[in-house]
Amino acid sequence: MSTDRVAKNAETEPLNDEGRRVVLQKPKNLVNRDKRRTVGEIHVDNPRMTCRNVDVHYGNKQAIRDVSLDIGRNEVIAMIGPSGCGKSTFLRCLNRMNDTIDICRVSGEIKLDGQDIYDKHIDVVPLRVQVGMVFQKPNPFPKSIYDNIAYGPRIHGLAQNKAEMDEIVEKSLKRTGLWEEFRDRLDKPGTGLSGGQQQRLCIARTIAVNPEVILMDEPCSALDPIATAVIEDLIRELCKQYTIYYRNSLNDPGVARFPTDSLLSPR
Ligand SMILES: Nc1ncnc2c1ncn2[C@@H]1O[C@H](COP(=O)(O)OP(=O)(O)OP(=O)(O)O)[C@@H](O)[C@H]1O
Ligand SMILES: [Mg+2]
């Protein structure tokens, strides 16, 4: 995968350099994978994360070649591309989730607020709190709604007492629009919610530990259009505080209307 920042600060749809709407379609002349390079504007002012010359190999097979990109503050970045071009692989580089795959090797430089996240002294547990992840399929823990949210803050000691924990749970559920509906049912299992509610619960669980960047790998692919619209509105709202790296799929019509700040596409 290589990247092309084709739209910046677009209100509704990506714009090209002449300010015209970009019609998203499959590239006709695919460049040989070996010759792909990062093109387009990779820099933003005051970036939150910087990636330079990132290569990823699974064994002998190269999945990502020479990707360089800045990830700004309070922006939503969408990434699209054909199956297998390396979108999930690149996303996982940003919080070292690829470390869990034995044959995976990441090289190049990735920094969060100037700190090399692949430095051998970096502890990946707090890193994955700072760079949180929401997965394709909603994956609430088999616990109550309350305990799903409280799980991370408990592990990381973010609450000194029950009142503080209650506040974190309430705030997180309010921000994801679940509070009013579930305030009296916090002891009910998180797995008993609808798909869209489960995904919002997972987002609430992610923000409960105060991440700086949220990675989302096709968070809406298992949801219907209405639940998708709710999550997309939520992403727009959350980006006022967080940077969101949102992974969508090429054929998803939502890509064309989803108001991202930047859109990455394979070349
Ligand atoms: N755990 C793994 N072991 C070996 N190869 C892998 C592994 N994960 C991904 N790959 C390979 O790396 C390449 C990129 O895969 P990746 O999952 O990042 O693609 P993707 O763009 O997210 O695709 P999709 O749109 O289908 O989700 C593919 O060729 C894939 O086969
Ligand atoms: Mg993928």
C-alpha cells in the first residue's frame, strides 16, 4: 500500500487540487506493487503522529512499502483500497498490534508526539491506551455494560474510588449516546445490545481510558445503514477531542459522503 492524501479539510466530499469533487473509482492502471511510493501531500502542521518510510513484511512477503504520512490533531482520516492492499496492516502499525503476529516485521519510523513508538524501551500497554482501537466486529466483553466501560480505567488505575469510576462510565456512555437508554440497566450484559449499540459500547470503552488517537478498522461493516449513520455522526463529534483513523472499504458508499479531513487511497 502507498498513500495519497487527496483531500484536506473537505466539508462533505473529498476535493482534488483544483477544488473539484473527487469521484472515487477503482484505479485503471495499477502501478506495479514494487514501484508504488507515497505520493501527494503527506505533511500536516503540528502532527500528532508521523510515519516515515514504513515497510511491513509477513515472512518474505512485503505487505506495505515505503509509506510516509503525517496524522494531524482532531482530524478524521479515512483509508480506502482494494482487499489485501495493506489497510489493516498499516492501521495495526500505529499501536504495534502487529507485534502480536510472529512473522510480521515493521521497519521505518513511527512517532507519537515525537516519541518513536518502536523504541525498545516503549511499553506497548500504555501505548495501546494512547492509540486505542475499535475493531470491525463489535466485541463487547461478556460483562455488564458498566464493567465493559470500567474495565480499562480499572486496569490503568484511572479512578480512585467508586464515585470516580461512576463518573467515567457515565461520561463515556453520554459521549456515545447510550446513557439515556441504559442508565437504569448498567448491570445488563453488553453482549445483549444490538450490533450498533455494541459498537457504540466498544467506542465508549475505548474513550474511557482517554486515548489520543483512535484507530477504527471498518467499524461499520457489520452494521445497517442507520446504525452506520449514528456511528459516523459520533466519529465526527469525537474528532473534536481525538484524532481518528477510520478504515472504510472501497465499495462502501459511505466513503463518498463521509466528511473526512483527509482521504488515503492506494495508487
Ligand atoms: N497475519 C498475516 N500473516 C500473513 N500475511 C498477512 C497477515 N495479515 C495480512 N497479511 C497479508 O498482508 C497483505 C495485506 O493484508 P491486510 O489485511 O492489511 O489488507 P487489507 O487492505 O486490510 O484488506 P481487507 O480490505 O480485505 O481488509 C495481504 O496480502 C495479506 O494476505
Ligand atoms: Mg483489513
